[in-house]
Amino acid sequence: MLIAGWLPLAAGAGAVLAIQAAQTSLTRLVDVSHLVYEHAMWVDDLLAFQERCRALQPRRSGLPAPGTVRIITLDDVTFTYPGKDTPALNGISMTLHAGQTVAFVGVNGSGKSTCARLLAGLYEPQEGGTVTWDGVNVLDLDAESLQARVGCVLQDPVRFPFSALANLTVSRGTLTEADPRRALEAARASGAEQVIAALPGGWEALLSKRFRGGHELSAGQWAKIAVARGLYKNAPVLLLDEPTSSMDPRAEHAVYEAVLRDNPRSDQITVLISHRLASVVSCDRVFVFDGGRVIESGTHQELMNLGGEYAAMFTLQADGYRAEAGETA
Ligand SMILES: Nc1ncnc2c1ncn2[C@@H]1O[C@H](COP(=O)(O)OP(=O)(O)OP(=O)(O)O)[C@@H](O)[C@H]1O
Ligand SMILES: [Mg+2]
């Protein structure tokens, strides 16, 4: 166009510059659109994450849970873990009364721990099943106040990187509110007292190797601390999920003596989950789980007379001990 004289030179040069500038701007526009699109996908993720957190947050509304509980009832409770096809619990119904110590027994994966968490309101029942505390659906109770009423000694206890005292008292208030006398009583009952006494620094000893001067405990010693933590909480519902599985025989015996025999509390519901059936003999009621259902329930004697799964498991364990005793005699 310049050669043919259609365009003056200045206009042609201006046009070239304009095209170049437009090209740069277009490239930037494409880049920025791409960035906006990419970041918008993260915003989606963020919104989904926030939504999920909101759903998982404890219920802040509702009635405060009662200070003591007389009856906990499970009615046709079903629970399936997210991403699982088969339910962990399938139509469980039971009633627990204050003053009772009940035992959950059964094969691995039969739903004992899940059921204990449900009756304590830590998980919520699905498909129309209900868990009620003194007649009130746990879904209508404030979750935080409900959890404050439950002492949990979990199968795999949390190892807080705190001092021995804080590890015991973390279940109730802050360290400044800790009651050392009650902590000592709980430690005595669980056998944690000797563990703590042997630590340089005693109650102040830091229980984590991650910090300088910290100490690590063995699995059985941690279990004693966990039982002490559960007892210190002094809650109306106490869940003991295989609390002594890593303890030595004397320590295990001492815990059962202290928790189950020496300390019957008329205002407490204690749930004991154990594979060592000798420890459930003295429980008020035994529930036998299998595949997410309760297949037998009753006292030890009733279940032995029934001659079902419990009697078979108990006899198997007892025979093992008898055979050993016979060999060494
Ligand atoms: N956090 C979880 N996520 C997904 N599935 C789970 C989870 N916890 C348990 N389950 C599944 O739920 C079922 C019941 O598990 P639960 O822990 O209640 O059994 P359990 O009777 O306590 O077993 P164990 O004697 O081994 O402690 C099992 O099939 C298990 O695989
Ligand atoms: Mg379990």
C-alpha cells in the first residue's frame, strides 16, 4: 500500500506500531484469561472445602447435654463410613442404664468401636436410626457439651506432645485449671503414677522426643496415661476401647480392678471393648457384635448358657490358658 502510494509513510509506520501493540495486548489478554480461569478452579475448590468444613463442624446449636445421663438408647442405628459400600453398623438397638458397665465383644471389624462412638454422639446415625440421651435425640444436643460428657480411651490413644500433667488433664479445661490431686488419683488407678514418677521431671516431663529434653514412652505406658486421662475427665459416659491391649498382665489386672470393680459409679455408664473375655465376665451386660449387628446379648452366664458365639469364643480362650497350665503342671 505504501509502494502503491495509497498510504502515506507516517500512517503506514503508525499502523505497524498499532498492530504490534494490539498483538501484545491480545497476548496479555489471553494469558490473563488463562490465569483467571485457572484461579477460578481453585476458588471452586476453596468454596467446596469451606462447605465441607461447615458440614463437619460440631453443632453449635441445640440444648446443652444433661450433666448426668440415666439412659442411652440406640434405636435401629445404621452407619456407613464415607466411600464404603457395606455398613459398619446395620440396625443396632440397645439400651444402657446409668450404673451399668457393658462390654462389646466380637471379631475384628464387627463394628464395636463405631457403635461406641455413635452412642457417645461422636458419629451421627444415618437412615432414620436414632441415639437418645434421656429421651433427647443427640442431634438436638449441642455437640460440644455432649462431647464434654464423654470420657474416651481410644484403641489408639492420642500422644500429645505436652507435659505428663497436661497429657492427663487436657481432656478437661486448660492446664491452669488442672486439678493435680484428681490427676494423681487417676494416675494411681491407671498405673500411670509409676510411669510418671520414673520420668526425670515427673509430672512436668515433656512427653515428646520432638523437643529437647523430651521423653518417649512405650505403647503400654502411653496406654496407662490414656486411661488416666479418661478417668480424670470424670464424665458420665466412659468409653474404654481396648484400653489394656498393650499393657503387661499385672498392669491390665490393676486397671480392671480399679476401673471395673473398685469404682462402680451409680451415675456413670461405662462401655468396655475388649478381646480378653476374662475381663468382661463381671460386666452387667455383654453385647456380641458380628458384621455390624448385635447377634447375642446378656450377662456372661446367660451367654454361656446360650452356647452361641460368645460361649465358643470364651471357651476357646479359656482352653488356651488351661492347656498351658496343664503343660506346665
Ligand atoms: N475411619 C474409617 N473409615 C472407613 N471405614 C472404617 C473406619 N473405621 C472403621 N471402618 C470400617 O468399619 C467396620 C467396623 O469397624 P470398627 O472399627 O467399628 O470395628 P471393631 O469391631 O472395633 O474392630 P476391632 O476389633 O478390629 O477394633 C470395618 O469394616 C472397618 O473396615
Ligand atoms: Mg475397634
